[in-house]
Amino acid sequence: MMRGAAAWAVAVRRPSGDIYLERRRASDAPRRHPALRWPLLRGVFALVDSLAIGTRALTVSANESVDESERLSRSAVGGSLAVALLVFVVVFVVVPNLGLAALQGPLGSGLAYHLVEGVVRMAIFLLYLWGISTLADVRRVFAYHGAEHKTIAAWEHGERLDPVAVDGYSTLHVRCGTNFLLLVMLTAIVLYSLAGAVVPAPDGGVLVTTAYHVALRLVLLPVVAGLAYEALRLGAGSGGPLLRALMRPGLWLQSITTRPPGSDQVEVAIRAFEAVVPSADLVDRTGRRLPSRVVWGPDEATEPLGPAAAEQA
């Protein structure tokens, strides 16, 4: 999945070998509502918008990558996502706080508690990523993630969008959702620790303490997302040594969430990228003709975008 200024697109390798391509308009809410371009608020909007696009792209990918008889209904996809969200909240928010609430005596409810809770949550996250990276299907998804990064890096370095040229670039990229997730967790440790010191947990036992910490995290999540987004923007746009150092843990984490892709996966990433770039910018930037047939689904583009109309089926 690739996102441009005017549209986002998802390309999927079908069982037949064709590439299914679907393009949707990107939200223009920041243009219509200038407040969404303000620092912090733009980070919250970016998070919500990314989750919405990601959900739609996952639905398209899940259905187009299998035979028609295996496709999921919209309700089935919605149910799966709801369960995934519930599991996420339980595993990454409720469980660490429920476990540590019993240790509130020696830890207290201030700085030490929140620091330990943040480290425990990050450890769970890293173990989760490592665990799923051992699954064959997830490794293939991570290879597509690497193909996305290679394609973007090749474009930024002025290369033609040719699988051979694209494959020479790194699978790591500073403007990555993995970096954002890690920055969210690091920002959360600092912000929750400060908030917990200012507003300590009330007395009332393990359940009351757990409910307080869960509520605190949910209420402050937009602030955490906004601050992490600003840090990501600074790190991606600056060559300063301090900010490069702050980005490095995210790049290390991408060694788990990306894998070297095959040429067929790079081709899919190129098709998705071409679909969100203005056609004029693609002149002299496309390489040899890519071998796979492109089958178009819905296309909401409102300006001339690639790939060429002659390749649409």
C-alpha cells in the first residue's frame, strides 16, 4: 500500500499472477480544516487516517490474494478487526497494568511504576514482533514491507522504477510506521510517568489501580500520538546527530518488520507507488515494461496519475 498527496493505492498479487490495483482518494480534511495542520493535532489526524486506510487496504489485500471462494464478507473482516483491537488493548494495556498493580506497594504509583510498566509493555511488543516474524505468512508480509521501502528509497535517489534498480536499496527507511510505533512507546513512557507523578493512582485495591492506569493511558493516547508524530517529522527531515540517534532504534526494529523481497514483490510495490504519483513526474522514471498484467478495481483518482491508462484492464 502506498499513499500520495492526492490518493492512496493498494496493489495485490492475485493467485493467477496478475496484479490487482485499487486507488482511492486521500482525505482532504486538513485542507478543509486548517486546525488539523497544527502541531500535535496533525499527529492525531495522521494516526486516525492511517488506521482507516490500513483497515481498508487490509480488507482489499485479504480478499484479492485468495480465490473468490475463500474471500471474507465485510462483517467477517469487521469482526476480525474488532477482536484484534480488543486483544491489543488487553495484551498491551490491561495485562501490564493488572500485573504491576499487585506490586504497587514496593513500586508506588509514581515515576517508578510508570517506568517499569513502559518497559514491560515494550518488552511484550518486541517479543510479539519477534514471535510473529517466525511465521511464514508474516515473513512474506514483511518482505512486501521491505519492497515498499526499497521502492520509495529508489525514487528519492532519482532511480528509474525498475525492479533491478529498486532492489539495490535498503529495506530500512526513517519514515516508517515501525519508527512511529517505537516513538509512541518511548513517548508514552515519559508522558505517562509525568502524568502519574502529578495525578497519582487512588486507593482502592488492584482493580481500582488497574482501571486508573488504563483510563490514564487511553485519555493521553492522542497526546502521545501527536508528540511521537512531531518527533518522527523532525527525525525524518533533519540530519542532526541527536535526531539521527533517536531514529536509530526504529531502524533496528525494522530489521524484524522488513525482509528482503523478491522481484515479484518489488513489482507489486512499484505498481502501487506509480498509482499515487502524478503522471508527469513518471516521465523518464519508469524502467523496462513490467511483466505482470495489471487488473484495475475502483479508481477514484481526480488528477492524472500513473500507471499508464493503456495498461489498465
